[in-house]
Amino acid sequence: MRAAVGDAVAVRDRIDRGDSLLAAYRADPPSSAVTDVEIESLDLHVLDLFDRTNSPARRADVARGLFLTREDLAPLLVLGTGLSGLRPSELVNLPASHQHDAVRGTVTIRVPDRRHGGHANLRWELRASDDQPLGPGDLYLMVHRLTERARRASDSDRLWCLWSLTGPGTLPPRSVAPLLKEWAHRHRLSDDAGLPLEPTLLQVRRAYASLLASGG
């Protein structure tokens, strides 16, 4: 979880820096031929992302400053699982639509009710510090903000949107397991026996629930 928090903060700061650069671009575009409409709609050609004359490496580098990418997802999903206690399928399928009550300090999300059918309201209190998200509601709003651009470009209603070389789109659920394995390998995480850790979101959910139950 410590590794996940550190990575999540780094991802947030990286995209915030990209947003600042984009704001400066909007204020003073390099070409008078760029219209306000193109700037406000985030014309991806202007940002070099879909310009096929640019190399994949160049487009990927530009995208990292503005979008969540495949490599960013593992720590955010680990953190989301630990903080929310949601099942992996529930977490990856969270909708983007929600109600943010700034006065009461809550975020409410309408989700399918697996037990009784229909839908139920999932309500989280907001309690973030200036440094990092501390609760599931804070993380949800952070991810929502970081994925807004990809969601707008792909016309998606899902929370987990990212950019790839094929364009903006939603998170394929089957891609989660290899992402977690790659992330754990990059951090050289190991289990109690010292063997390389290959975590799953279900294991994270169970381990964190056990830790909370023990008062850890």
C-alpha cells in the first residue's frame, strides 16, 4: 500500500503539471490558426497524439503528461481496492457519474446491487489531506479528474479511462492481472518467503481487510 500511495501521488502530480502546461498553451497558442473551439475541445492532433507522422514513443511521451496510461493503473487499482474494500469487478466497473456534496463532504455513486438486484447508492466521506488521498471517496474524485480528458475523448461513462497508442478508451478487465504483476516486479515486492510477489486485487482486498480487522 505504501508503494501504491507513492506511485498514485506521482501520477497525480505528473498530470497536474501537464494540465498547467495545457492551460498555458490555451492562453497563448503557438499558432493563430488554432481556434478557441479546437483548444476547448482538446484537439488531439494539436497535441500530437494522433499525428501518425510522430513516433509511438513521441506520442506516448506527450500522452503521459495529460492522460492515465496503462502503466499508471496498477497502483491506483491497488490503492482503490484497499481503501474501498470493493470486489475487483465492482472497482473496475465504477461509473463516472456521481454526486459530490461539498457541504457534507461526501461523494455518492449509483452502482448495481448484487445482493438485491437493481441499484444502490455507494456513499463515501471525503477526508483527504493536501499530500495524498486518505479515503475511497478522495481517491475516486482524484481518478475521476485524472481520467476526465480520456473520457471526453472516448465518450465513455466509465471511471477508469486511459490513453494508449490506439486512442483513449476504458480499462479492459482482463488486463488487470498482468499490470499488477509488472508493477510488483518494478518495485521488487516480495512475499513473506522472499519470493517475488504476484498480487491480485482479490488478495489485496483480503489482506487489507485482515489488517484492518486486526487493528493494524
